[in-house]
Amino acid sequence: MRLMSRREIEEFYRRLAETRPIPQTELEFINPFTLLIAVVLSAQATDVGVNKATPALFALADTPEKMLVLGEDRLIELIRTIGLFRTKAKKIIALSRILVEQHNGQVPRDRAALEALPGVGRKTANVVLNVAFGEPTIAVDTHIFRVGNRTGLAPGKTPLEVELALEKRTPPRYKTHAHHWLILHGRYVCKARKPDCPICVVADLCHYQAKTGPAELVAARASTSEPEPLAEPAPEAVQRRRRAPAPRTSSPRISSRRGRASRLP
């Protein structure tokens, strides 16, 4: 895989920034503590699933002190719909106790202190530092790992290698929002099974050899001056894709082809 040049990287981020000027996390939170809890809960779970459970939880416990009063049993009841809920509940209670006893009930703005908390690894610490405190950290999850390797932006064999490569190769002015641009691009465009290259605003900069869709459409979409905002496909659209293809008829199918090509082949 050939690495992106500095000029390509600059243009890569410029286009993502134009598409989504102020990207934000899709996890819902109230303050640094609830953000920390949401990120811990999101491990091996979806943001959508976490967001369904946390409003009721945060209405009762939006500080470490309140979380300890809530207790592990009640916490389990509130997050039962999230994977590994028992293990996560135990860790949340434990980290809440540490925050109260060692940090005056505040989430520390320090990587080492964050990683010392139960259930908090480097990725979670990076998310909290970036979202809660505006630090230019880049948390590498499965989406960012894929984008970094697939595009030639920051190849690496491990998440840490990709993170360090991104920190080195990302222009300083883009670092604060780089995490969200990359994760949203990977989640909605540069997907794992089949990247949606025809709607990708950086397709002509990407070094991925197995791009999807007609080459001319990929090039035309990448060169557009007004890229479409990144957005999650509507539920009905997802359901339509899962249905079996309609039987062949004698009527023209031009509009059907155009619909698929314009949306993601």
C-alpha cells in the first residue's frame, strides 16, 4: 500500500472538513462523567444501543457520587439491554468510587489517570480527552483502523500503530476533529464489507485498489465542489436493500440502476 503524500492528506482532511465542519460524537452525554460512562458502555456495543439506555440512567446518576448511591444492582437493571452489562456495571461502580476517593468526584484531564480507571483503556481515554477537554487526541476504533489502512492515510498492524501514524501525519489544524471525521467516514461511507466509493468525497485520493462502482462515477463524485453531508441511511432504505431483488420484467430498469448507483452500488 502506497502512503498518501502530504498534499493528498491535506486535501483529504479539507474535504472531510467541508462535508462536516463541526463533527460531534454520536454518544449522548451531559458532562465529562456521563461521557466517560457512555464510552465505557459502548465497548462491543453500538452508539444507538447505548443512547437508548443512558437517558434514564443519567437522569438518576450524572455524577460519581450519585452513581454510587444508585448501586450496582439498580445500574444493571438500567443497562441490561447493552452487551456485557454485568461486567460493565461492576466497572462503572468501581471507577465511580475511584473518582470520588482520588479525584474529588471529577474526571481527570490526564491520560495515565484515566487509563488507571476500571474499564478505561487507551481508546476510551482518547475519546474523553478529545470530546470532554478538546485535546487533539485520535482514538482508533475499528472504523478508523480500517480507514487508516485502506486509504493509505496511516497504515499500521495495530490500533496503536495507526494512532501514532495519524498523530504524525495529520496536519495540526485538523487534529482536534480528525477522530470524528475519520470515524464517521468509516461508519457511513468507507464501510467494512463494501465501501461506498461512488459517494466518497475523497475517492480519488484514496489508494484502495478495490474501489466499488464505475470508475468514472467515483472520479466525478470525488471532484464535486459540494459534497453531500455524511449521514446514516434511513431505516426504510436499509430494509429495501435486504429484500430479494424483484423478478425480471420487460420494462426498462434504467431508473432502478440509477437509484442504486446514486446511493451506493
